[in-house]
Amino acid sequence: MAFSQEGLLGDFSGRIGNLVVYKLKGKTVIRSMPAVKRGPARGRLKQTQDGFSRVMTVLRGLKAFVKVGFHDFAGGDYVFQRALSENLKRYHSAGSSAGLDWLLLSAGERAGTQQLSLEVNGISATIKWGEPEPDKSWSENDMVMVLALNTSSLQSTHKSSAARRSQGQTTLPLPPAKEGERIRVFVAFMHLEGRMTGLSPKNISDSQWVEP
């Protein structure tokens, strides 16, 4: 609280922002109003906040993989932010917060694969792929990126250059998993030579996933 005889406020009485000015016993009194506490978010605002929190939590631990996977899609700038934005759209379009079917770890127009399988052998897995998707660019020398994700704990393991497309398979250590927890493996194909010469959506495929 403050007092003023006249000062620069003169005879003013009223409210300025969160300050209340009034006369008391011939003096000008200035009081600050308490800050208004906002209640918890509701409705669409809460859905938006919850969605952002969920998507950010998932992507944060996969940042190294995602920054490679979305590099061309983002034009080389603000890559993680673009990946976050795209996954937020997919999350809300999915209409349900359950599961991770909305999760995309790479975005592009290069051919993925028509067949994808997974064999778990203790603490590692063998990932196999088949023919490339039709009507899309591809090469036998495409680099294969793989990532294994525990969908409950969000622990992960990955290889950014696991194999060449022509090899048809690769192995990957798996993150720890308790009984009942699921492991999902994501695969993407990248044209490394193309990326070295310039940015293009044809340099990398959309990520695909498979579970045991």
C-alpha cells in the first residue's frame, strides 16, 4: 500500500490495471489487487493441453531419431518443432489418447516396404522387410533406420544405419520390458546419397511399425 498527497495522480480515484486508487482521510491511497487465480483448464483447452503434454513426452525421448526422420520434411529448419506439430495433428485426428498408432517418426515420399515382420529373441529382435512400396522412388542401397520402443515406459533403442535395403533384415537390441509391456519397432528407409546433395521428401520414407 502507498500514500500520496496529490503527486502525479492528482484527484484521481478508480482502478488502473491491478491498482485501486481512492481517497482516505484526505490522502490518496493506492492498493494492489490480488492476482486472479485461474481455475483448471476445461473442455477443448484441456484436450489441447493434454495432447501437447502427451505428444511431447513421447517425442522427447526419441529426439535423435526424429530429427533425422523429419529433416527433409521440415526443410532442414526447426525439425523437432515440425515433427511435434505433425504428430499433434495425428494425435488429435486419431480421436483417442490410447495407444501410439498416431506416432510418426519420419515423414517423406520414399518407398517403405510392403512386408514387415519381427522376431523377438530374448533381449534382441530381428526385423525383416520385403519388396518396396509400388510407384515410389527407392534403391537397393537405401539406408534402413530402426527404433524399438517400449510403449509403456517409453524407453527405446535405435540404429540410424542398421542395414541396406538389399539386405532384407537387421537385428536390434530391445529396451527393457516387464511382463505385459509391449515393444513396437519402427522402420524407415533413407536415400543417404540424395540427402547429401539436397533436401527432398523423396529422400526418406514415412516410418512404419510392427509388433511381435
